[in-house]
Amino acid sequence: MMSSLSPPSVVTKPIGIGAFLIGLLAGALTQATLQVLDAIGRGDPDAGFLLIAAVVSLPILWLFYGLIGCLPFLALRTMTPRGRLARLTFVLLVIAPVIFIVCLGAGLWLDGLSDYSPYFPSPKPPFASRLYMMATQHWRAMLFIGFWGGLTCWGVDQKSCLFSEDRSLRLKARFTLAAVIAVIIVPVALFSTCNQYVVMYRAQEVAGARPYCILVPTGDYRRYVTAAQRWQLSLVHMQASYQLTSGSRGGFYTTNHALLVPDDPREYRNWSYRSENFVTDPLINILHGFNKTGELLAVMELQPCVSEPDFVATLK
């Protein structure tokens, strides 16, 4: 006689409210962490205040997002597939993006009511413009937040499998979780540690037979230095410096991520992570500082560098 019980790899119940709330908390916590790290990286003098505000406001935001995302979640949970992998795919590709978009819209509306924002100058642009800026400038962070929120939701939903007494079922569920995490963590780790070799390759490719040098920002106001170590071309170090201003102008970038300076003839190309190459930018921040809308804000100083025929070979 065949058992009427479902196979151990199949979950028949819809995703629970508890899994939704904990996944939402993971997403809100990831968002707050990224905002604080971004403020610290930009040299925001209010980074400490933002950290305290994030801790204090996290329960409020969690409740706010929970109320906003509850209705679409309740509608989507009725369509939850039964298989473990099918549920994971459904959560990551359907539930998490829909909930995130709904909460993002509500968050931008709430942001429009406040005077301070780490992302938008004051006065803030219209809602549609702010939504477009978030989608184009912060899409990586948005994907990261949605991924961790969705994965946490799935993990809580699958806790009976992850901690099952059935060793085979437990190992399969944990292997699935580890594999999905590795899909995100491994590329990020490789990009963070190996991107410097892409920078060196692109510099040689662009310069060709011409002597050249590479300028990297120091983190200080408007200052570059000539790269002397390979680690200075890494993702962690090679970041544009951002300077806040008083009044309604918000802030502006005082440096690029890096500058390639070939000679004969001399030109300046700034590093673009989007293109993964040194590109010619009409708003290149060599002589002037520009904010995110292209408004001229400050005159910058450029440190000279000595060109070498094979500059990257001189790096230690």
C-alpha cells in the first residue's frame, strides 16, 4: 500500500506569515547596513547619527514594511509551488521582487516627507525621478537586499527540512541553501579580490605603446596619488570620494574611482565599474566637481604623475 504522505522533499503548506516577517526583517536590516556603510564610505559626517537612527528606526520600518507588503504577500502565497527548489525559485523571482518593489515605493514616499536623505539632494526630485534614480544607480544594492530577504524567507519556510532528523533530507536542504548563497558570495568575493587585475589589463590595453600612469583617490578631499601597490587598484580601495555640502546642493564627487593618464598625446580617462574599463567621460572630474545632476560645484586639484612605458609592472 502506498503511503498517502507527501515525499519529504515536498512541502504542501503555503509560505507562513512568520517566514515573510523574518525575511522582511532580514531585508530591512540589510538595507540599513548598506546605508550606514555607504555613508561611512562617502565620508558623511552624519554617519554616526545615521547608525543610531537605523537602529532606532529598524522596528518601525519593519512594522511599516510589514503592513505595506502583507497584502501582496497574502495574494502570492496562495500560488506557492510544492517542491523545495520550485518554492525557492518562486520566492526569489516572484515574491521577493514584488514585495521589494512595493516596499521601495512606500519607502520613497516616506523619504519624500523627510528633510534628510543619504541618496537625494534637497529639494528632492519628484517621486518618479527618485524611483528612476534608485533603479539606475542603486540596482546592485536593491538586488542584494531582495536576495537576502527572499533567501531568509525561504530558509525559515524550510526549517523543518534544514533541521530534519532525516539525514538525507537535511543534507539536500542545506546543500541547496549553501549553493544559492555561493552563487552570490563567490562572484562578489572574486570581483572584490580580482578586479585589480582587470584594471591593470585595461590600462595596458588602452595605453598601448604609450607610457602611462594611474591615479587613485586617497579618500581626502580632492586628492589623488600615483598608484604604487596593486591593492590600490582593488574594488575596496578604488572608490570615488564624495563630499557633502551645506544648503540645498546635497553633495558632489570630488574624485573619480581612478584616472588613467597616457602620454603622447596626454589624455585622462576615468575608471567605470559599469563598463569595467577606463572611459572618456564628458563630465570627468579632473578640473571640476560635479554633483549627481551635473551641476558644477567646485574646482578640483589634480596631482601630477610620472608616466612609465609599462606602469603596472612597477606596482608591488
